[in-house]
Amino acid sequence: MLLIFTKVINEIVKITLFCEINFSSDELIDILKGGWMPKIKTRRGAAKRFKITAGGKIKRNKAYSSHILTKKTKKRKRNLRAGGLVDKTNERSVKKLLPYLGK
């Protein structure tokens, strides 16, 4: 019994050194039971900038609307207030930054 416990502790130490993670006691219990899976981190800057629509597309804000507004026309500033959608060519990279978007 002691030999099995020692092997399990050695595996936990290897995981801790490899992942550079400090485990809580609950996580250690989950590891011993075999039910632990690491979580993917969301890029917080991207999470603040993108939202998902009901149809599954990704919304974004338009650029060029924060400063040097005196030389921009009223129409241009009004159109910049409306949000836009992320292009299909960029959707994949945005979804990589936000693994739990729309779930």
C-alpha cells in the first residue's frame, strides 16, 4: 500500500514541476481519483473586446472612434458607434483566444 501511495505522490510531483502549478487540496484529491483536467485560460483582453451573437457570429467594436474626432464628420462618427462583425478569416484566431466563447 505504501509503495502505491509513493508512486502516486511521485506522479503528482512530476505534474506539478512540469506544469508549474500549485494545486489546492481539492485538486490533489481529484488527481488521486483520476478526474482532474487542466483548464484553458481565456485571454482577458480579448474577452473584453468580443461578444457572441445569437447566430454564433462574433461582434466587435469599430476602430478610430476614440480620439482626433474634430476632423471626422458627424456621419463618420455616427457610423463608428455601430458595432461590426469579425470577418470569417479572423474568426478562428479569435476563437483560439476565447476557448469558452458561446458555451
